Amino acid sequence: MTGALLSVEGLVVAYGPMPALRGVTFSVGPGEVSALFGPNGAGKSTLLKAIIGLVPIRAGRIRFDGQAIEGMAVERRVALGLGYAPEGRRVFAGMTVRENLEVASPAARPERARRIAEIYRLFPALGENATANAWQLSGGQQQMLAVGRALIAGSRLLLLDEPSLGLAPKTSRDLLASIRSIAAAGTSVLFAEQKVPAALQVADHAVVLRAGEIVHAGRADAASAQTIMERSFLGA
Amino acid sequence: MSAIQLTANGLALGASYALVALGFVLIVNATGAVNFAQGDLAVAGGFLTVALAGVVNLPGVVLLPIAMVAMAGFGVAFAYLAYFPLRHQPPATVFISTIAFGIVLENGANGLFGAAPRLGPPLLPGGPVELSGLILPRQSLAIVAVTCVLIAGLQFVLMHTQFGRRLRATAQDAEMARAVGIPVGAMIAWTFALAIGLAGAAGMLLSNQFFIAPGDGTNLMLKAYIAVTIGGWGRIWGAVAGALIVAFFETILAVLLSQSAAEMFLYLAVLVVLGLRPRGLLGETIGRRA
């Protein structure tokens, strides 16, 4: 785990008596892109929520840049550099695109403006619709906004929950491609995804969850989509 | 009473109701909880200025910000006593807690000041003002002007400051607000401070023009609730429009018809609005709040 930006050790999360994660251990290195696969109910969303602090953990450790964060409030984790975009986007619908980005930025005004300009360069559609209310955007644009908002809130590790869910194929490909651009700028990315072949093209590492346990972890280039699917659904 | 005086009084009453209703909307948006003590908190603000005017010789325009700041501080205490300990309980628990808090305030005011209506300090000293040959009631104009300033200030804070954006984000999706690093608990406490500061202002404005009594809180709360229902839940301008409509019924229609007829028509209007536009005249689209 030495040198890992994020390391998760023996993580256990349960909803009442129902275990959602059973001793999950893995890590994400600086600048790396890790894809999280698994069928519905495998625990992907729970894992991302546990890392950002939105669900309580029963046991285990979460370290970010060497610092134990499992007991920290969500806002402190974000201040350390964790950004989170949930499944379903959940943009602030009644606020404009620019306001969605501004509200997530901890920086003072000049720095905030610079970072928003960076987001607009990454996702030009957001800049073109800066004054539109978020509810007026297409699904793809809303997803870009959710990713941009997460990036502006915490720029060291992005946690993205099924970013391509419900998007048209081209939009989905573009969005997954943007993950590589984000990583190239120095931000690590951990994203849950169902579109295995497309996700493997942008990921450095693949982690497969099944029934709350990791059943496969390795380099993405060594993991064929077929293997991932088999491990996800058959546990083979 | 001349038509102009009547209109000015109606606007002043509507403006005061608007401040109570705005506070109501702010808290509903931020927490999802209905603060049934909002009327009693306005009454508390009124009695606070009555008490202040008795010990310091300051004009109403100076007492107003003092009362607002004091009530805002009280609002934070209210949040920590009546809301935060119960926020993870079923919604009815917070309703009951705010009702209980309101009853405590009402009886506290009754014990301290007595049940009789009391007159608060005027915002500005002096009688009616003459404008282009029209005689206008000074206090009513002052109340409307102060309310406009407060609403404009609130609108500016909400729409053009990072603090306001954070309040709105918290109101729209508290969990997501946390996930982008917003200290949601602090934002909710600030919302209570703003809302109850506005209630305090309303109490002071009402106390001079319309007197204030410990038992007025329930009526004020009901009027705020009706204003928000007519205007639209979750909408600031809806609350203002609803408050002006309620005041129209209570002043102008009451003079033209009778007090009881005006009240009957007000509630009929509520039923009509609910039937035709269940979300209110300026009701929010799901997921949009401003």
C-alpha cells in the first residue's frame, strides 16, 4: 500500500443486519484510474459512499494520502481533495451551471474563476450553457456538470458512480474519455461502471466486486471484458 | 379611511406577513420541517422591541436591526433545541417540538407582559406624509420600504454570494451539499438565524401598526401558512405574493364587505387555488427551489 493515494483495508459496511461490504481491501495510486465493476447490488455505490463518508462503516480503515479519514466528516474529506459524483447526477437543479460549480469550490473568487475556466475547457458544453439552470441540461450535460462539480470540490481523487449510466453511446464514450484527461492532469479517479469494455479502455486498474467482496483486482490491460463479466456475475 | 390609506395599510400588513412567510419558507426549504413556532417567534420579536423601547430611547429604525440580530441569535438556539436533536426522527416529531416551543414562547410573553395587546415603537417618528398632494400614512410606508429592503437584501444574499449559494444548495439536496464539502449543519443553523431574524422584524413592524399580543402567534403562523400555500411552497416570491393576497382580503375586502365575509372568501380562495394549482400560484417545479 506504500505510495497509494487511497488505501482501503478490511472495509465492512452494513445496512442494518444486511452486509453490503465484507472486508474490502484495495488501493488507488496517484494519477491512476481504477474501474469498479460488479452487478447491481454488489456494493459499488456503497463503497464510493463509504469513502466519501456518506455511509457509516462498521470496521476497516480508509487512508487518504497516508491519513486515516474513516472518522472524518464529509466536508473534511472533501477539503483533503476527495470529490464525489453520485449515480443519477444529483446536480442542484434550480441553480445555474456556473452556480453548481461555484458552490462546490472551496477557493476564493479569483482561484474559483480559474478552476471553473478549467472545467469549461474540459467540458465546453458547460461553458456554453453557463447561465442555464441545471435542470435545463441534457442528461449528458448534467453528468458533465456532476463530474465537473466533483472535480472542483476535490481535485486529488474523483469518485464517480456510474458516470455513463443512461447516456447515449457517443456521450457515454466522450465522458469516459474525459476521465483520461482528468487523470492526465494529475487527478486519480475511481469509478463504478457497468459498461465493461468501454471502461477498460480508460482504466489502469480493474476491481470487481461481487456480493460485497472483491473477487478480482488487477491491471485493466490484463483483464479482458469477458473475464470481468465472468467474475462479476459468476464469481468464477 | 381613504382608499390610499387603506391600500397602504394593506401593503404594510402584507409586507409584515411576507417576512413571517419568508422565514417559514427558508426553514421548510432547508430542513423539510414546518416551523409551527414561526408566528410566536414573530410575536417574541415584537415584545422584544416593546421591552427595548422601554429601556433605551432609540428610534425604531435603530431598534429594528438590534431586534433582528437578537432574534437571529435566538434562532440558532431554537435550531439546536427544537430541530437538531430531532432531525433524524419522523417529521411529526419536529412539528410537535416547534408547536411546544411556540406555546412556551406564548405563555412566557403572557407571563412577562400580560395578555393585553401592546404598542411597539414606530419605525420613524412623526405623522402622515404628504406626497404630490396625497396624504400617506408614514408608518405604513416605512414598513413597506423596510420590508422591500429586507427582501432585496435576502434575495441578494441568496443569489449573489457564496453563502447564499450554499444555503440554496443545502435546501435543494442536503446530502449532495455535504458531498461537495458544504457544512450542512452550519448552513441549517444560519437558515434558522435568517428566518427567525426576519420573524423578529415582522413582529416589530406589526407591533406599532397593528399592536401585538401574546396570543397573536397562532394567527400569524396560520396567515404565513396560507400565504405560502397560495403563493407556492418553496418559492420566495410565492410567499411574498401570497402574503399580499392574504393582506388584501384582511384589509381592503374586510372594509368593502365585512371582516367575517373577507375571512370566508380568503379560505374559499385558498380552496380554489389548491383545486386549480395544488402547488400554489407560483409553485415550484419538482427539484427547483430558489
